[in-house]
Amino acid sequence: MSDTFEYYWFYKLSDSEPLWTPFSIPDCKKLETVYLGNSECKKVAVKGGRYDADIEVKFLIPVYWDAPNGLVKRFKWFRNKKEIHDEESSQILKTFNPSIDSDESDHFDHVCFIVHGIGESCDLQLRSILDCTNSFKKKSNEIISANLSLGFKNDQSQEFNSIEFLPISWHDVIHSDKNKWKDISLPSIPNLRLFSNTAISDMIFYANVEFRRKIMEKVVDNLNKYVKIFKERNPYYRGKISLIGHSLGSLILFDLLSTFMNEPTESNFEFKVDNFFAIGSPIAFFLTTRGVNLADSNLKLNCDCFFNIFHQLDPFAYRIEPMVRSEMLLEPIQLSKYNLELQNLLWGMLSLNRSGKNQHIRVTNNEYMSDDESLFNYQQICKGFENNSRLKRIDFAIEKSAFDHLDYLLFLTAHSSYWDSYDLVLFILKQLYYQVEIEENRENITK
């Protein structure tokens, strides 16, 4: 029994990683099928389509971002002995990651591209935009899985999949020399100084016309490139394309989406932008310094919906609605809190007949929508706001925690807290899935 083994595929995301990690069972089956087959193409899409595994040269190749190739390898896995054997080198490894990857869906209902903000790292933990994007995706999958497990998973007529979150980076276009501030920086608190050096410089660079042009061109090129790749790799996809911008990234997207109605303009993007989520955004601050008044200007955004979401302790975030209509100041809408122990219902069940067939899962009534005709529609700033006319507000706030008395101690972390916010991810899911429900209802009415 101790000599029983199976062939299994493992990977490292980089050559520097110390441990090999086993692919998910579906990925391993795909890799083994191609390995044993006669196909000339030896590339296999793995990890939800985010990587290609080339089993001929044994590389794990990122699809949606620039990074060194990882490694893939086929091992004999002796589970009882808790060891893996490399037949090529006759090496026996007793130290490896035994946790098989969870199955990642490669069928998506929606896709969101996330543009990072100030600094090479997205938070004080020095996480990259890829790490933070993965955090969003993980929380999204957790919320979807938790809701489906509450009695909806047995519905066979409606398939719910996943939302893809993909990173868009622009930082290298202005920071080719990463050590330029090394000699002039004080040696204390090095991580905070690294974050502040790049954060401050990014703001200064973006205020410069020439560097702003380079940054915007980089974002446009990357978005057009990766949207095209996503559609090519997912030919079934008919969902929406949403953009999420954090911090300075939200201002970059706002500038790219903005048009003045009396000026002939072409879209910067080769695709339609359905939703624009700005998180921790300084958009209003920059518009004010530029002398732009949204109440008086004829500026429009080339998207259907615009959301400005902020943590109330974030010192770099500003409101948008007072710039659209200054004479009526409404409090921002508080995001619903996501309770990890008592899961929020993202979906409800609508049975169309009593036999149990033809049932459809739909998003529960979205508490952020309104039928109040007297409520001013701030979404009029968007060119396509009629497509979702019941969504009238733009400013949404994440509730403060019980540590309100520590405002000045928490303000630094508040700006980077969005990446780990279940409340924010739940909000995004509700908007995306509720819009699909509205469109399906509209189609049924017209039939």
C-alpha cells in the first residue's frame, strides 16, 4: 500500500518559490489528457484561465499581466508516504504544499478590471495590485458560494458561475528606476517611506501633462489589450465589462471616460464600459483644483453607471454628489454590512411553476434602488444612465467600525482597507447581478 502512487501536476508561480503546489483536480485532468495525447498544442489554460501551462517547456505563463514565467511539473505522488518523486532527476521531495488548489471556474458572469492607485504597492503590507485583485476575487467567490449553499444550489435550471477580477498596472511607465530615492530617504520605517515616496511622486507625475498622457496611454493600451484577450479566450461571454479604480486609478479612469457634450470625441476604449466603480477616490478634489464644476459643466461619463465608494476615515477620498447638485446635500448611502456568520442573502428564489422546474435565482430587491420620482438622479452624469434609471445615487460609504475614537490612528490604513472589505465586494456583486435581472425583466416585458 505504501508504494501506491498517482501521477499529479504541480506548479510554482515563480522560480523563487520554495514549494511545489498541486493544481486543482480538473486542471490536473486537463494537463494529463494533453500530456498523454497526440495534440501538437501543448498549452493548457489553467487556474481559471489566468495562466497557460506549457507542458512541453514546463512553464506556467501569466495571461493578463507581465511577470516572469512560473514552472509546471508532473510528479509521482505517494500520498501515504507524503512525498513526491521527480522521475527526471530521481529526486524525492518530502517538503511540498499538500493542499490541492480549489477548483476555479473558467466560466464567468461578469468581468471587472481593476486599475491601481498611488504607489508601487497597494497598501502598507506592500501587496501588489495582483495580490489585492486576488483578494477581491476570493471574497467574491466566498460570497457567491455561501449564498448558493443557503438552499439555492439545487436549482438546476439556472447556472451561477464566477466574477473575474483582473489587474491593470501602469506604474512602470513612470518608475523605471526603483532606487532613485534610496540615498535621500531616511532609514527609519522603510516600508512606510517606500510607500510614501512612490505615492507622493505619483501625484506629482500625474499633475504633469506629459507624464499624465503617458499614464493614460498605458492604461488604455492595457485595458484594450486584455479585454480583447479575455473575449478571445471566453467566446461565450455576453456579460458586462466594469472598471474599478482605486485612489489615483479612479481619477485616471474618470479622465479617460469623461467627454464634454459640445465637443466631438471618440471613446478611448475599444469596448463598452458598463460600470465604473471609484473606491477611495480623490476625483472631486482634482476636479475642484482644475476649476471644473459638475453642476455647471456639460461633462458626461462614457458608461452606464458610476459609483463613488469610500471609507469614512479615508483622508484621500472625496464626495461627488455635492459637485453635481450643491444646493441639496444628502448623506451618502451606507453600504450594507456583510455578516460572515449570518450570511447576507444576495439571491432569492423565484419559482415560476410548482413542479420545481424552470426555477430562476434572482438578486434580492436591491436596497440601493429607488422609485421615488422626486429624488434627484445624480446618475445623469453618465451617458447611459437610462439603462438603470432606478439607481439614482453616486456616493456610497463603508460604515466605520467600533474603533471610531481612533480616527487619526486608522486614517493611514483606511485608504487601503477596501481590498479586504466584504461589504464593498457584496455591494459590487449586488449591482452587477441586479442589472442583469432588470435587463431580463425588460426583455420579458417586450416579448
